[in-house]
Amino acid sequence: MLKSPSQNNTGADSVQVGGSHYKDMPMQPWAVMQAVLSPEEFRGFLKGNIIKYSMRAGHKDGALDDADKALHYARKLGEVTE
């Protein structure tokens, strides 16, 4: 389960739920999206994923991963709205 940023002193970019396939890339997909989308569009993307993973949690294998993914997107949203 994800720890709060104060517990592990890391931002959302340094964490990946369910593997390392995005973290191992030279540029994470959401960094590309943040570069090409407007701030409002990027926040909408993050909010959409929070909704998706929150609603999906508990309805398929890896339900805990889905809850953690929702928290991960919420952490990123908090970082970009500070």
C-alpha cells in the first residue's frame, strides 16, 4: 500500500503501483501528457483516473492495486495543484 508523501519523502513520480514499467522509461507517460496538455486538461486526466481506479477497486483481481493506483493519481493531482 502507498505511504503518504510525508512517510516516505517521495513524490508521485518516484513511485509506481504494480511494477516498474513506467518508472523505467526515460520519461513517464504522465510527464509527456503534462507537457502537451494544458494544466486544466492534465488535472482532468488525473481526476478521471482517480474515478476509474476508485470505481474498479474490489471488482477484479488486483483490487488493492486499483485502490493504490487511485491514491497515486490523487497524490500527483495534489502535487500539480499546490
